[in-house]
Amino acid sequence: MAVRDPATEWVRVQTYRRMTPAERMEIAAQMYDDAIALVRSSILFRTPDIAPDDLEYEVRRRVLPRGLAELTEPMRRARGRDGA
């Protein structure tokens, strides 16, 4: 973890304390969206011709806790067969 200047850290903490919970959640949600976009871009950079369903699986595999994406795979395959 980076070493932070104590004065700067104090300002950051005070700024967050002045925010409403909704404002803090909005920041967290934006950070999550940015992280997903970064992961998706990384996958597309390495495998530009990946199928959309495979791309979404790879994003889940990299973001979710270990093993959880694999649990979603049977549902994804079934959905693909049903055309839903």
C-alpha cells in the first residue's frame, strides 16, 4: 500500500465524512464500473475476436471470488441453448 502524507489523508477522510452515504455509494459504484471496464478492455486487448458470451464469462471469472464464475457457467450454457 502506498504511503500517504498525513495532512492529505486527513483532508481525504474529512471529505468523505462530509458526504452522504448515497454519495459514498455512488463513488464506490463508479469505481466498480471502472474496474469492470478495465478488465473487459484487458481481455479484448488480448483476445480481440472473443465471443460476447465468452467475454462476459471471462469478466465474471476475473472479478468474482475464485470458483463462483464456474458455478454460473451451466446456467449461461442453458440460456444459450434456449435462445433467451
